[in-house]
Amino acid sequence: MPHITLSIPEELLERMKRHPEIKWSEVARRAIRRYLMELEDEVSGEEILEELPKEIKEKIEKLDWKRFSERVVELRNHR
């Protein structure tokens, strides 16, 4: 896999160092992929869900989608 070099502010680097458990190259790779998908208008709901952390995916699966969609319609009607 090819490599790239990023320049970041010192303050950002210091904050990143406080989280050594994070694979920052993966964070950058996902951000670049997401940005390109948005730029090229290729974003699908499944792709967005795929990028989410496991904890958020689990919360989404527990949502009451019927109530959620009713609330969205309700909010749209109040514009």
C-alpha cells in the first residue's frame, strides 16, 4: 500500500499522543475515503453505516425506527 505524509499542527499531535490506542492512519484513511465519496456524490447509507464505530452501530440497531420516522415527519410539517 502506498504511503503519504501529513503535516499537522503540534497541538494536534500532542492531543493524538494522548490516545495511543487509536490507529491514526486508519482514521485518516477513512476520512479521506469519506471526503472523496461526498465530493464525487457517491455516498450511500450502507457505506456511512459501515464507517461508524461499533458502539454507534449497536445504538442504531436499538432505535425505534417507526417512532423516529414519525418524529421526522412531525418536524418537517412544523417548518
